[in-house]
Amino acid sequence: MARKQEEKEALIGFAIEGDVALITLNRPDKLNAFCVPMHELLLQAMKKARDDNQVRAVLLTGAGRGFCAGQDLQEQMPSQDGPQIDLGATLEDLYNPIIRLIRDMPKPVVCAVNGIAAGAGVNLALACDIVLAASSARFIQAFAKIGLLPDSGGTYLLPAIIGEARAKALALLGNPISAEQAEQWGMIWRIVADADLMDEARALANELAQGSMVSADLIKRAIHLSHNNSLSEQLDLERDYQREAGQAGDYAEGVDAFTGKRAPKFSAVRN
Ligand code: LHQ
């Protein structure tokens, strides 16, 4: 019984490395496809990272040769004659809370896509703030291949990031694209040699962790809200957010460090 519980908990790795929370999808034999305990454990890990004031950046990755193959399809088998399966409930209860939590996280979230990302696995990566990918990684909006549509934010994030023409083709065809193509299209921040991925991702997360949490939170929120705002509304929002930033403490430290020709030591926290 205790062993089963341990095995279940190991499906999501959580480690604090300095100021960074490292969260690892850990079901490598199934390319980290999501089985039920994983959603809850990932949500818990993200909440832990959000609520811990020592954590100033989050790094999400996958164990083994895949990043995440999306939903475990063995767990969501359509029934031929039993009660109709409710995939909407699966999304509402299991996936949507994770995507919302990552997008609303007041700290930067880096995603290191270490291998194939398929279905909800791609869109989980796209919900993060900065995505690095191993050069051998591939991205597949696999949904149409099984009669579904992109979820976990895919129909929102994908066209917002790469534009409607490319988003529609990827979603309708459900074919893989290379990490190189994803980088050229601006779907991810950049590709890294496979062997260097985690070093580079850690360096990036550490750099973000030294930054201002006030800036990170307000930048994320302002950019997300820009999708629904006119320029004039966004100018108003920037006015309000900048007022808040200017009074939050890190600005004084940043300017003092600049004039003193030293590195800033930001300390204001957000959660
Ligand atoms: C898997 C999976 C998988 C189970 C690999 N499930 N075992 C949300 C809400 C509710 C319902 C539905 O969906 C969603 C969102 C979604 O994510 S829908 C999209 C679900 N994902 C897919 O359709 C991708 C399915 N997987 C694949 O197409 C391939 O496995 C890819 C292209 C990802 C990788 O191909 P290969 O590199 O050739 O690896 P493989 O196919 O041999 O997979 C390795 C193992 O992982 C294998 O298990 P086995 O025991 O035979 O070694 C696969 O069965 C297992 N696996 N994906 N989604």
C-alpha cells in the first residue's frame, strides 16, 4: 500500500534548487502521458512553487525521451455501448486548472521540452512563459488524428503565438513539426543541443530568479490581458501597473543598483 502511494507520488518530481522549483513529469515509459494522479500532483507541485516565497522561478520538464504525450488514451477509452464518456469533465476537472494556474502564476515558468510533446503535452508547454526545446524534440497537435480538437488552451495559445494560418494547419493535419520549425515560427523561445538542454534551462531559470518578481508578475499579466484590450485600454493598464511597480520596492533597488554600478538585489515578493 505504502509502495503504491510512493509510486504514485513519484509520477511528478518536485525539487527546490536554490531559488528555482524544478518540476518533472515522471512517467518515462509512457512518454509522460497524463494518467489521473499526475494532474493532481502537478497542480499541487505548481501551487507549492507559487506559495513558497523562496521560489522565484519554476522549471518544468519531462523525464526520459519524451516531454509529454498528452492524455493517457488507455484511461479515456470511448465506450461502444456503455455510458457516454465526458471529455469535457476531464478537461474541467483535470487539465484546465493546471493551465490556469501556470498562466496566473506570479513567477516566471520555464519549460524545457526534452523530447516529443503531443496533444495536451504541447499546449502545457505553450502555457509556460519561456519554452526551450531539445533540438531532437517534436511537437504534435495530435488531436485531429483521434477525432478531437486541441485543448488545454491550444485553440487560444497556438493562434496567438504562431498565427491562424499555421495554427489551423497544425491542428487540422495533426502532423509533427520539428523543434527547429517551432523555433523559426516563434512557437518556442529557442532550441538547444540535446545534451545542453537542462544546463541551459537551469541557467535561464536562475537568471529569471535573480530578476524582479514584481516585474515578472506584471509583465505576464499585462501581456496576457493585451489579447483582449485596445491600445488605449492597454495604455491605461500600463499606467496602473507601472504605478504599482514604481511603489513596490524593486524599482528603488533597481535604480540604486544602476547608479551605484552594482548588480541589483531584488527582494519584493508576489503570490
Ligand atoms: C501512450 C501515449 C498516450 C497512452 C504514448 N497514452 N500511452 C484531454 C482530455 C481528455 C481526453 C483526451 O485528450 C485530451 C488531450 C490529449 O492529450 S489528446 C492527445 C493524446 N495524445 C496522443 O494522441 C498521442 C499518442 N501518442 C503517439 O502518437 C505516439 O506515442 C508519439 C507520436 C507521441 C510517440 O511515438 P513513438 O516515439 O513511436 O513512441 P510510442 O508510440 O512507441 O510510445 C512509447 C510508449 O508510450 C508506448 O507504450 P508501450 O507500452 O507500447 O511501449 C505507447 O503506447 C505509450 N504512449 N503516448 N497518449
